[in-house]
Amino acid sequence: MAHSKKVTISDIAEKAQVSISTVSRVLSGNPGVNEEIRQKVKDIASTLGYVPPARKISSVKTGKAIAFLVESSDTFVNGASFFGQFLAGVQQVFEKEKYRIILSTTHTDTNPRQKVTELIKSGVNGFILAQTQLDDPFVKVLLELKYPFVTLGRPFTALNTPYVDVDSFGGAYLATAALAKRGHRHIAYISGKLTTLAAMARLEGYRKALQDFDIKYDERYTVEGGETQQEAYAATIKLLKQVEHPPTGIFVYNDFLAVGVISALHDRGLRIPEDVSLIGFDDEKASAFTVPPLASIRWPVIDMGKKAAEMLLQLLKGEPLKQRQFVLPIELVERESLGELVALTENIS
């Protein structure tokens, strides 16, 4: 006589149309799940004849945890100001619910499924993903597993995945337009790695502003600045060498890279803003103390962390999200690195 297929929590999750972690929380008797969903899961488990597996007490860690995935420890250190504020917002939400936050890196993982599975086995209930790529393998795995997650930034153009993002297009447009309104015509963009939708959106915002101000786009004025200040420094030197007319205005992908740009401009004997105006993105606290203070695009980073955590918590409770995507507003913070082109021509000897 053939044995019937063993019922798993994946079967229950599929039948109940909820995540695996929600089923696990219900069957483990953990709080924080909507009562209607809790009863639905129990009924389906009973109908399917689910038998919980025997488990060693030492095999599964107790408590509740959220994994925060970043590409590498260098990524976290380089963006310490940003990630610190973001995690402060996340912590405000999850510490009330007694969740631990685990930082985990992904750059050395050739098997995303194995990485995610190991984290789940260690007691992780949900994921927040930072710096998602255009075709992010970790997003794909979590979608296949139907495990709760929220991304920092939009990972796919076509999928309705839950994310919190900043208006990258609008911020880039605002920065470029601010330079154009001050008379600048040779405006450059030093980008981050063009493998994320955020980097691409900022490039498109830059190009749209040029178009609206009747400035012809020249690809030589767009240089990829990488992820480090050293790479941004090298990108600035490359930019200055490859254009006939040096830029009088530069928009930089973020404030962290802008530090490398400032250093390169200083080393080439160019004054800010007398020779080159500069605008960054993120408005990090240190940007007010660069020489000169850096104009930047500001957006509410702590609010982003709180919103991402609130969305994930809702998913963990088995509740549907009424709104799956949030885009946060931006504003230009004007500082001494931003100047008028008219003033420049008067000051150049």
C-alpha cells in the first residue's frame, strides 16, 4: 500500500495563501497573528492531517528575529551614517515586539537559497534587503519560498514586491535643475554602480532636467563613481580629462561619494563653488562639515526604516498590505557648495 505524501507547512501556507513564517508562528503558538488567519491556518492544518515533526530543543533558536541583508561589511561601514539612521527607524518598531535584528552580508554567497534557508533555520522570521540589484537573486528566492520580506529600494520594475524607496528620479531632477537655474550648462553626473534601479532612476532624472533646460545630453559628462570614495576620486579625474569643456556643476549619486569628488577637485586646483558647484544626495550629517559645506538632496531616512519595519511586521502577522510600495519625498538643502555661474565668471582671473 502506497504511503500518502507527508503534509508540510509549505502545503498549509499554499492552501491558506499566507507565508510559511505565518503558518510556523500559528502552529508554534506564537502571538502576533490575526485571529481570523490563525483559525484558518489551524483548520487547514487539521483538514490536511498535518503532524508536527519531532524536533530537538537545541536545533532551533528561540525568540523572534529579523535579518537585515547588505552586500558586504564594507558597504555597511561606508554607508554607516545612512544605515545607522535607517536601522534606528527599524529598531523603533521591532523592539516593541521583542524582535532581534541580525545583520548579514551577501557578497560571498554563491547560493542565495542556501543562505536564506540557513537564516530561516536559525530563527529568522522575516527579511529586510538593502541595495537590491536589478535582478536580485535573494528577492527571487524569498518570492519562491513565500517568506515575508521588504526591500530598501525597488528591486524589480515588473513585480509587485513590497518596498520602501526614495524619489531618486525626482531628487536627481531637482539637483540638476538647481544647477541649470543658476546658469550652469556643462553639468556632470557622477553615479553609483549602475546595477540598481536607484542609480538608473537618478541618471534618468538628471537627463530629464537637462532636456527641460535645453541642455544637450553628452554621455562623456556621466561617469560611474563606484561604491568607494577612492573610486569617486578616480571617476572625477577621468571626467575632467575626457571633456573639452570642464563641468561647472556636478551632481553626485550620494554624499559619501561626494567626499571623493571634493578631494579630486581640490587636488586639481579647482575651487568649490567658484569653479565647480556640487550637489550630493542623502544629506548626511557630515555633509554640513565638508569644505565647503555640501548642498544635498534630503529625505527622511529614519521614516524609511520605520515604514519598512511596519510593513514587514504586518506581513509577519499574516495581514495583507493595503499599500505595497512607498516612495518618500525629497527636498534640496542649499549650502555653500552650490553657486551661481554668473558669480563664477566674475571671480575667475
